[in-house]
Amino acid sequence: MTTTAADQAPGSSSAPEPTDENVWLEEIYGEAPLAWVREQNARTEDLLEDADYAALEGSILEVLDSTDRIAMVGKRGEWYYNFWKDQTNPKGLWRRTTWESYLTDSPDWDVLLDVDALAATDGVEWVFHGATFLRPTAGEAYRLALLALSPDGGDANRYREFDVGTRTFVDPAGGGFDLPTAKGNVSWLDADTLLVASTAANLPRTASSYARTAVTLRRGGPLETAPRLFEVPADHMMAVAAHDSTPGFERTFAVDYIDFYNRSTFIRSEDAWLEIDAPTDVNLSAHREWLLFRPQQDWDLDGTTYPAGSLLAAKFDDYLAGVRDLLVLFTPDAHTSLQSWSWTRNFLLLNLLRDVSSEIRVLDPSVPGAAGDGAAWASSLLDACPPLHDVNAYAVDDEDEGPADGGAGDDFWLVATGFTTPSTLMRGSLTRDPAGTAGVVSSHAAVKASPSFFDDEKYEVQQHFAVSADGTRIPYFQVASRDLVLDGQNPTQLSGYGGFEVSRTPAYSGTVGRAWLERRTATSGGPGEAPHSRGGVYVVANIRGGGEYGPSWHRAALKENRHRAFEDFAAVAQHLISRGVTSRERLGCVGGSNGGLLVGNMLTRYPKLFGAVSCGVPLLDMRRYTKLSAGHSWIAEYGDPDVAAEWEYIRTFSPYHLLKDGVEYPETFIWTATSDDRVGPVQARKMAARMQAMGIPNVWFHEALEGGHAGASDNRQAAALQARSQQFLWRTLAGGWA
């Protein structure tokens, strides 16, 4: 392995770049790199794709294509919209129905767009990424929408104007909007004007590969010469412009995303931008007359300190006028964090986690909070959250009329799930108690339920806590058979993420149930014992770097403290072994994207803990990650490897540079996608190539030739991707290779 440092000028503050023998693999669509990819794919497919694999992939595809799963909907006007994929429609149908029809077992769907047919007509493998409607004038129905279509499943989209009345795209020759494929965002300003932040038409881009400018695009006008509206520095992450068309509260915003955790927000005022005065690490959101604040770090304001992860409110116009009397709506504690919030027309729903189990509270801005309850507005607990479950509440349509006018403005959705509880969709409504004694009154009822894809009654969910190297208690979930034997011989799959304040919460997965929990070993009994078999154990670790306990949990593993996330994950692995759940030979780990960096560090820093590593769409070369795909945008998370002082700590968690000769590494499967324009396939390629060149045995690589950062653009590809990872882990941990 050649990793000698390049020459560095004396006194330079730039970090030297190690010699990299695999730079040639960075040409994503180069002939030689793709030839290498195809050779690797064939080798891996020969290993994994046996008769058991075919059955496994088919079983997973059956889950993904099930017509009995919940068709989740979003309300616009009188219609409920859904995007649906199944075996017959692998690329999907964009469709809608009425509420009355949706309540039936077989809704009557009005198909607006058949993406498979569009792909066949255009000769492009379109992937549907959503629709943005133009708000109609009063008394009219929603009609025009901008559809985001990716040609390969990546983050770059083509935006095309669509008329849901005629079920056709609006012809560009007649003035219809049709924006070239690029990274960016689009917002309606009015019926004939868009706010566009894009990298198309030679518009400038940031070092992170995102849009640097926003323009005002008139119907029929060229994007190339559209008037510039907003611009950010080249070393910032991206520019965004958006218009809030809520009647009576129309506002145009622009956001300068400095990095992942810092941004400046502006409001358009008299043809100029007025910056909203708040620290860049305080997240802002507006709703009608209210402005909400969620600080990422403790915020000192006029002698008062508001803790990181709290939620604060002020009247929008008052705050812009200089009034700084903030209302405290939520304050975190050692066990409870705010994950998200959603406004109905008159109430605010808070989605909380208490030791990684959901709790939901409803706030009423019209009623002061009771003394001692910690909230400026009256707060009521929504009774909808069983222990060790994930339940989220969000508004059905906050722009609809309120219940007094017969509208759904205070209706809300509830989506509940657990590791052994299929997802359930409920709908509820919020009202004020007429007597004024019970606060907010809520009611909800089940609307749809997903089927069971495995015998979930046979399995038990437990929560345990491991102790990390610095004494921090790290929660994790364990899903296993109720008759689990603690003899260290159970094939165990440990999953984690630990970055970007993303929380890993309980979630039902028919794929995990079928491909791991229900799969059985063929274990022979000992002398005098009957033959027996056992299923897999599935574990999710809630390590630092994630958001399970709010911003402080995330910031604890940023940059030079990244090692804490890895120590946490290793502590969970050690705890599983010490409890007798598994052993090194039976323990594997899996992670994707930032989770790929996580398990890449398990491979290189803790090889004695794991028998197998499944590493997907990963960051691995932390010396060059800022130069690859969208990597520059993650400097706030990991640090800047071009700065010598920061490379000194980054190099300690760069798996590509931590490989050593003479180490017994776990069996390794690295997988990625050619069309991933977020992390990109390059780091995965180089890691596999270096490990193979070092003579490390049992290193396998597979690259999907389409699918974007998800690694798959349809259910068939998703089933194949998941089946390869599950097959690799099972054969390695449960029975070995033939």
C-alpha cells in the first residue's frame, strides 16, 4: 500500500495529500473505471446470487411491491395525492383520489402521470421526486404543479410544469415551464413567475456543487438571462429562494446556507433583502403571524440563555421591528428532545423523543401555559404513543378552513410504527374545550394499516444501554426471538448512523423481518441434543452524532470529537458480546452514507469486534471527500482536510488511510451506485481496490449502475440491493461460505 506524504512547503498550513494509487477510479463514467466496476459486479454476483439469494430477493420484492401497504397521501384542495410503485408500475404512478374513496379498501385512483410510460416515451429512466403546486386564486381548484424528475435517481432534477386538469405537461412552446436537469430548488412566486436556484444554464455553483444564485424566471423567458435575485459566496453551501403564499401573510424569503448548520435568512422588503437578526446557528421558520426559533447551541439574548434544542416563538412583525421578548415553547432535558413540529391552522404539534420513544404535545397559542409546565402556551399530551415506538403527528392541511367553517384546518395525521408493529395511519382533529377546563381536545382513529410481513408475535423488542469510553450511556434497540438463547451464537446485525442530527427510531421493516429475523441457521445439536436452529438478532444503536437527544447529542461527535460516535458504536458491540447475545464471529455491522463511514471505522479501528461489515454508499477517503461530489458541503460535520491542523484529527477516522498490513479484517462488502451525485461511487471503489491490492481476503464490491444516493430507483433495484447486503451478512455470520 502506497500512502507516502506528498511534498509540503515549509511553513505551509495546508495538509499534505497522501499518494493515491486509485485516483484513476475517480473518473465516474470513465471507460476503464466502469470496466473495473463490471468485473467486480460479476465477481460479487457469482458469489452471492445462488438459489437462496433468488428466493430472498423475491421475498423482499414481494414486501416492496405489496399492494396492501399504506398509500400515504397529501391533501391539496379537495384531492388526496399519492405516489405509488408496485410490480406493474416499477417507476410509479402519480395519482389522486377523494377522501371518501380513500377510506374504502379499494380507492378509485385518478392517475395523473404514469412515470413508466413517460420513461418509455422519452427514453429516459425518470425517477419521480415530487410535485410543487401553484396556489390557486380564491374559489378555484389546484391545477398547475412543477414536477421534479431525476433522469437517474440522483439529486439533480428537471422541473416541468404539469396541468392536473388535462393530465399533461404544459407545452414549453406555449410558455410552459421546463427547467434543465440540475441541482437546485424552485418556488412559485405567482402564476407566471418562478423563483429558481439552479446550476443549469451556466449559472454559478458553489464549491459544494449546489446553486450559488437565485433568479426570477418569467413565463416564456430564458433561464440564462433571468434577473439575478439573490447570491451567496462561492465557499458557502447553497442559495435558496422561496415564496410563502399564505393569504394575508405573503412573504418572499431567501436563505444563505453557509454550511449544514449555519444559515442567514432574509425577507424581501421594498425590493431589498432584510436579514432576520438571529445567530446563524438558530433555525428559523415562519407560520402566519409567528416566527419560531430552534437554536443549535445555547443562545444568549439580552441576558437570557436559551438552551440548544429549545423552541421559541415571537410575533413575526414585532421581531422584525426589534422586539426581543421570546416565548419559550419547549425546553429539552437529559431524556427528552424536540424532533420536529407541525402547525395546524390554530395549534402547534410537537414531536418529541423521550429516551428514543415518541411523545407528542399539542400547544395552543391562544391560551397561556400553566405555571411550572415550562411552556408559554397551554400544552396537552396527545395520547397516541406506546413505549418503544415511533409516532409522528403533522397537519393534514393547515391552509384549509378551521373546523368552525367545516374545514380540515385543525386535522392531523398520525403515523405510528415499531420494530414489530406494522405502520398505522390515523387521522385526528384538534378542538378547544368549549367549557375551557380540558384545554385542547383531540380525537383520532385508524384510517389504514400495513400488513404483517413476518410473524411479529414471535419477536420481542428490548431497549438496553451500553456505556461508552467516556462514561456516556448509549441506548440501543434489540429485536430478537422471544426464546433467544444468550450463548453468544446468535447471528447479529448491528445498524447505526451517528451523524447530521439524524435520529434512528423504531420502525417496522418487512425486509429485516424476512431477510434476517425469520431466516434460520442449520445448527446441529451437541451430543445427546436434538438439532436446532436460530434466527437473526437485529440491533439499532442510537450513538452520538445523531439527533436522538437533540443538538447537544449531535455536536458531541462533530469534527475533532468524531471518535465518540465510533466509541459509542463499539461499546454497543461489546455490550452485545458481554451479554451473550453474540460473539465476534457472529456479529456484523451495516451502515450507509455517513453510516458507511461509521462501519468503515469499525472495519479499520475495531476489526476484532466484527465478523462482517456491510458498507454502503460510503464516505471513506476523508482526505479527498471535499473534492468529490457534494462533499464540500459537509465540512461543518467532519472538518476541512486541506487545513493541516484539521487533517491531523480527520486522518484518525479516514478508513481509506487507516488500512494496515498484517491485520485480520472482517469480511467486507462495499456497495454503491454510479449515479449517486451526493457522496458518489468513488470512495467505495477506491476502498475496495486498495483492500484487494493489499491482499486482504474476502473483500467484495458491487455498484448499481443507476439509483442515486439511495442505490436504487425502483423496487426491483431496491430489493436486489437489500438482498445482496443481507445475503452477504447471513452467509458470513450464520453459516460460512460453501
